[in-house]
Amino acid sequence: MPHSDHSRSPSLAIETFADIPPFPDTVPTAPLLRISLQKLLQRDLEEEERCWKACCDLGFFYLDLRTSENENRVNGQGLLKDADELFEVMKGFFDLSVREKVKYDFADQGSYFGYKGYGSGIIDKKGTRDKNEFYNISKDDILGLSSCLPSPDALNSHRELYKRYIHSGHAICMLVAHLLSSRLPLICSAKQNGGLKSLHRLDSKSGDQIRFVKAPPQEQDLKGVALGEHTDFGSVTVLFNRLGGLQVRLPNYIEPIPPVSTGKTEGLGVENELCKDGWAYVKPLPGHCIVNLGDALVKFSEGKLRSNIHRVVAPPGEQGSVTRYSLVYFCRPEDDVRLRSLVGDSDGEDEGATAKEWILRRALGRRKADGWEGSNGTENVSMRSGRK
Ligand SMILES: O=C(O)CCC(=O)C(=O)O
Ligand SMILES: [Fe+2]
């Protein structure tokens, strides 16, 4: 199994989060490579090769942020600390009444920033309602590149924290973009213009955002999908979660890591059901974020890079009794960048949707009962030589 990374697993003691039930060892998990930020910052060639491979094979990897090295804005320990604080901020917000929160839902005004209530998105083509709520904070709003959207006091008082998180989240994404630019056969014009990084300048308008997600416990027998299967819309995503529930649909050339303990699988009937068709859980790891690639990189690389399908289901086993929170930074191309091939023989001609059009179509489509088909991304490419 080429994607396997078992030899690098540290002891179990540092693999669990305090104060929440442990992730069960009775479910299959996805073999995400563990990439060390420290080594990437030291320009370790072997680590760069592993990261490149992870981006081509699965499009998902763990990034170990426990580093003593700081470079420009890349500060792994600082990012971990800020992520911890943001988990507390989001809890404060989600504790507000629904009446208060819906004041910040701007979907009717054509914006995907702000609040999305529980059940107001869809998870499939039948229009089944989702089982989570989220809040999207615009990078442009926080950095003063666009006008400020109204937001509740519980969130307003933390703008400095968002700013720091945006800078460090974006810096991680640019480290990945730089590595990918050096390996992709980019066309001359793209190379001369500075590669992928030059399409993601922090001070240019883009759909970059922070997302807070909350999914309450589901009844054991009815455990199911909270956030429907999707590929991410943008370029690179940085994700923090503590409870399991995130699942990736593995391509058929990557085997899941089988459950460690097979004796206890009875009673996990629902979890077993949720692992059919190649779905495998991503086990959250303390000290790490999860990095995954989005549609824009599939378009730029003509499918060489992978934007893997993923979804969120109820946390497995005992974890299912706890409310699940997650924190995301989505890095996306600047608004007017066209999503088209930048590799091989292509001449970078003026076609393809702009990043802004692409994101609006995808994000707002998933808010309409009949919006599923019209809001697809690169799922077909993602499932190339994968499971149908
Ligand atoms: O909550 C998670 O673990 C993943 C969330 C996600 O995939 C998304 O918001 O796009
Ligand atoms: Fe996602």
C-alpha cells in the first residue's frame, strides 16, 4: 500500500484530546500522510516529496504544527494556540439564540458569508437537509479590503484574533502553493508571473474565509450525514477538528487502515454502514491540522492534483454523544482569476469561470432544495480511477 505511513505514528498518549471520549479503534481510517511543518520549513527534500505525493494521490494530509521554527508568518505553535482560542469563540457564538443568529444569514442577498442555520443546506440531490450550522467570516472584511458585514458582539470583539489566524492559515496555504508550483509543469507565463502564489495575494480581493462549524449529537440509530459529500471550492483548506466524523472517499488505489480492534465492532452497525463505498474516517490528531486541496488546483493542474470528495457524518462510537465543532481556513484564488489549466500545452487562454463565479455557484447552490446538480465541482475528476 504505497500511501501507508504507520511507521511514523507516535505513542497513543499524545494522540488523544483531553476531555472528549477517545476516537474508537473499531472503525476503518484513511491513511493520510503526516507531514512535518518543521521539515518543510527546513526545505527537507524527502518531506517535500512526501507532501507532493500526498497532494497528487489523495489531496489530503496531516500537517504537524509542533515546530520550533518560525518563518515569516508561518508559526505552527502560534497557529495551534489561536485555533484553541477560536474554538472557544465559536462556542460562544453558537450558544446565542437562533433568533439572534439568523439575523446574520445573508444568503438572500447573494452572499455566502455570515450564518447558515441548522438544516438550511442540502446534503444530496434529493434535497435532504443538513445537520449542522456554520458561520463564514470573510478575509476581505477582516483585512479591510471590503466593507464590514454586520456581525454579533460575541464575534466582533475578536477581530485581531481572526486577523492573526488568517495570516497564519494563508501562510500555510502559500507554503503548499509554493511547493506545488515548483513541481508542476507550469506554462511559461504562469511561471514568470510567480506561479500559484501570485494568484493568491493576501491583499487582493478573494473568497478566502474562516468557517466555524457546529454539529450537535445525533441519535445513535439514526446517525448519518451532517455535511454532505463535496469537494472544497478553492485552492487549499486548513482544517482543525477534535471529534471524528470527517470522512474521505478513498480512491481504489488507496486502502483504508483497518480497525485495530475487530472484536468490538458489534453495536457499530451504523458506523459500518457509513464506511461502505470506500468511505473512511479521518482520525483527528492533536498538534496537527488537516490540509486538503480544492477544485481550483484541479483546474490549474488539469487533474494532476487531487481535490478529494469528503463529508462529515456523526462522530463514531462514544464520540457521538458530544457536540462536534470544527474550524476551517479556506484559501481561494483571487476573485478575477480564471479557473483554467496552467500546465502542459495549454496557452492559458481566456476561458473558464472566475474564482468568484465558481464559489458563488457552488456555495449558494447548496442552500437551495433543488440546487445539488447545479452546484457540483470537480467530483468527477476526483473520482477518476476511483470508486464509483
Ligand atoms: O468539519 C469538518 O471536519 C470538515 C468540514 C468541511 O469539509 C468543510 O467545511 O468544507
Ligand atoms: Fe470541505
